[in-house]
Amino acid sequence: MKANATTSSVKFSAEPEPEAEAEVSPSSPSISALEALSVHLISGLGLGLALLLANNVYSVNLVSHPSLTLLLISVIECPIVILLYSRHRKNREECSYLKAVGRGLVGLPVGALVNSLGAIALGAPVGTQYFLTTIYWSLMMSLFTIVPAVSVFGSSWKDWQRIFAQTNCRPIGSLDFMICLPAHGAIIGAWLGAWPMPLDWERPWQEWPICVSYGAMAGYLVAIVVSFSLILVRASFQHDKRD
């Protein structure tokens, strides 16, 4: 009886705890600093290319024609974001590249619906004159926030909690930072960009969703830089730890 009790206690103590196991074997795919740089750089250049095309080819911008400008941004950023992030999908044995691309395409309108409802709940104007601009703005925000996570993690609730809610655990991998920080940066930037809207300045750029769009893009680009910086620091720390 004493030997059996001792054996069972040894087996029990040898089992890893859930938190420690999560830290040792992260559920997100690994990604190098160079791969993260390429994803961030191409995504940022795609955004810049869309603004250049709108201004130089179509002679429009967010102030003069917000609907057309936001549409161009969504059309150019959509294939870039979905194709890039689908390459780093989770569970490659079970999820093919085409399936990840399909998840990103499905996530685009779903994320747009979530962003539009959130914007309306926070005071975005509702009306027929704002219908198209709200749709195109929501599509752009979906590409910044929801689509990368859908392409990589699909409908994995644990991964979504780790990336966005951070209730039980924090982001633990380079890919987590690459998805989490730009999404939060775009949301915070849009929120900060909405502050001048109710002010009585009577400026054309105060109309919905011009300053909100500028704020979202600025927050997204700043968060991309921060994300890559943290990935570099993390890679350097792990290299020093191995040495």
C-alpha cells in the first residue's frame, strides 16, 4: 500500500501544470524576425500605395472623396493581408493554405460588421449619406483587426482570448505580437481620431469618417513599428538566453 501511494504521488507530481505547459509550448506558430519584417513592411507599403494611387491616379483623398479612397485602400490591402497572414496559419497539417485564405475572405465582412456596429454604438452617424463611407471604413478596419487573426487562428477561441481579451494569458509568440499590436493600434488610433469630430471648428476633415480613418491608419502604422521592435527584442533575448 505504501509503495503504491508513493508511485502515484510521483506520477502526479510529474504531470505538468497547464500554465507551465502553455508557456513552454505556445499554441501560435513560430515566425522569425525577418518574416515579421516582411509582413509588416508589405502591409505598410500596401497602405501607402493605396493612398498614392488615390491621390495621383484618381485625384482623390480622404477629405475630398472618402468613400472612393477607403474603397481603394480595402481593395489593395485585402489580398496583401489575407495572402501574407494565411502563410502563417495555425495547424498546417489540418488547415491548407487555400482554407486559410477562405477563412480570411469570410472574416472580412464579419469583421466589417463588428467594426461598424462598434462605431455606431460609440456615436458614428447613421444615415443614407454615410452608408457607403461606413461600409468602406469598416472593411478597412476589418483588414487591420479581424482578418489577420482569422487567417492565422480561424475560430480558435483560446487564441482569440489570448490575442484580444488577454483574460487568462498574454500573447506569447512573435506572431501574437504581429497580430495583436497593429489591431489594438488601429482601434486606439481611430478612437483618438474621433476626438476632433464634435468640436465646433467647421473643418471639412472633421466629417465622418475622415479623421477617424487617418487616426486608424496612423495607429496601425505606429503599432507595426512597435510590434517589430518587440519581436526584435524578444529574438535577441532568446538568442542571449541560449548562449
